[in-house]
Amino acid sequence: MQFTSRQIAELVSGQLQGAADIVGSKLSKIEEAVSGSISFIANPKYLHHLNSTQASILIVSKEVQLNGHAVPALIQVEDPYSAFTLLLNLFSKSTFSACGIEQPSFVAANVALPADSFVGAFSYISEDVVLGEGVKIMQQVFIGKGAKIGAHTILHPGVRILAGCEVGAHCMLHANVVVGSDGFGFAPQKDGHYEKIAQNGQVIIEDQVEIGANCAIDRATMGATIIRKGVKLDNLVHIAHNVEIGENTVIAAQTGVSGSTRIDKQCVIAGQVGFAGHVYVAPGSQIGGQTGVTRSIEEPYKKWNGTPVMKYMDSQRTSNLIRRLPDFEKRILQLEKQLEAFSVKP
């Protein structure tokens, strides 16, 4: 895939300085760019690369001028990072242009495969599956009976969509994601053993969701585990049964959300956060790494941290006090000695 500098300027709604016919065919980091590379500078600390980069086309903010630098074509935009993201997405789509069915693979007889879709080798598509237009199913994917996959969704190698689960349109599920595994439901019995509770619900993933590698999203006991529109999950996130994740919430790696918890829209959750079951998290909450959310958070658009969870500034003050405890101990011991010296002995 290649574009001229004029075409790229039009794509990103930028102002072109330099030659209009410079050709770019690959995307590169500014420090690794070579002739033919398209690169960008979003952070001012990288501006010194203007004097040394070999990039053919460079996307920068409107404040940066060509001023005799060696870059053949400079494209000025409001937000270089967002502009380059558009190009990254465009180049990425070109890698998923394959159509048809690779062999060996299995597609049930009653499954209609849209003409522009793709099924990779060693994949298995069960009966009654519904596939949307432009679906790309990579190698070694399993889709269970009655599952639904929306238009233009990409399932990377090793993804498992189990029976009855639904994935919306324009989603991306990375390698080895499991959707619809059994929720962790076991009832303790008088003799000490645990009786399995059947997990008869489903998982519903709405449109424009991206799920990182090795995530597990459990089916509901009854009803549905729901991932709302625009949610982004990092690698190794576990979503338990009957959880609901609100629209445009992002969750970083190794976070675990226990059963029946509801996280509202536009939350930002850092890595290794643990959520107790049956709690509610208000919209716009920002939760720091390794926080333990043991109770509901009712105040929207606040920052939280610590275990047990507390407001972010309270957590910072508490951490500061803990660091100073050795000094406090020394001062207390000194005061005790002084008091002992002044004490009246019988």
C-alpha cells in the first residue's frame, strides 16, 4: 500500500509543505524511518529528529515549520497522533483483505458465508451461526452453535466464541480470547463438596469493542454478561458472569471483575485492579493500578486508588503517612525518654 504526500494530506485534513508527489509505502517510528517511510512527531521532545530523520513524509503539529529541514514533505495537522492513528488503521485493514475459505476448515451446511468474508484454515463454524458482511475469521477459530458475529468484525487466531454468544459489528478480538466460558458458579454442600451451578446465560458484546489477547468473558448464569459499545479491554482481563461493562470504558491488563458487578460508562481502569462481586462503579471513574474495589463507587467522574478503595488524594496522603511511620516511631521513642526523665520517682 502506498500514498503520495498530497493523498495523505487529504486523508488527514492537513496542510502540505514540500513536494506533493512524494510516495510513502510504510509507517515507521521517527527514529527508525527510512526513505519511503511515513512518520509523525506528536511529542516536542522528538523534534530534534527533524534534522536527521530519513522519513519521506512527516506528520507534525501546525506549529512546526519545514524551514529547510531534510524531510521532503511535511504535513501539518491539529493532532499528529490522531492523524497517524488514522493511517495505522488504514494500513492495518489492508492486512485483512483476504476472502474465501482456507482448507482444511469446517463450515456447517446451514451457515451463510457472505461473499467478502474469510475463514482461515482449521477453523470450525457450528450450526446456526450468523455471520455479518465482511467478517474475517482467522486460523484455528471456533464458533459455537447459534453464535452471531457482526459485520466487519475480525477474530484473530485461536479465538473461541461459544454457543449462543453474540459479538457486534466492527469488533476486534485478539488471539485466544474466550467468549462464553462458564461462570465460576459452585454451591457449597453440607458434606464439604461444591455443586456446580449450570451457567445457562450468554455473552453479548456490542459494536466497536476491542478485546486483547487471552481475555476470558464468562457467560451469565441466567441472562447475559454484557460488554457495551466502544469498550476496550487489554490483554489478560477476566470478566465474570453477569457483569456489565459500560459504553466506552477502557480496562488495562490483568484486571479481574467479579460476578454481577456493573461498571458504568467512560470509566478508565488501570492494570491489576480487582473488583469484588455485586458492586457498582459510577460513570467516568478513574481507578489506579492494583486498586481493590471492595464497595460500590457512587460519585461519578472521580479518581480512586488503594486497597480498600478510597479517593485518590486520600490514598496519596495515606501512602505518604505510611512512608513516614519509621520517623514517627523514632520521635515517639524520643518523647517517651524525655517524659521518663521528667517523671517523679517515689
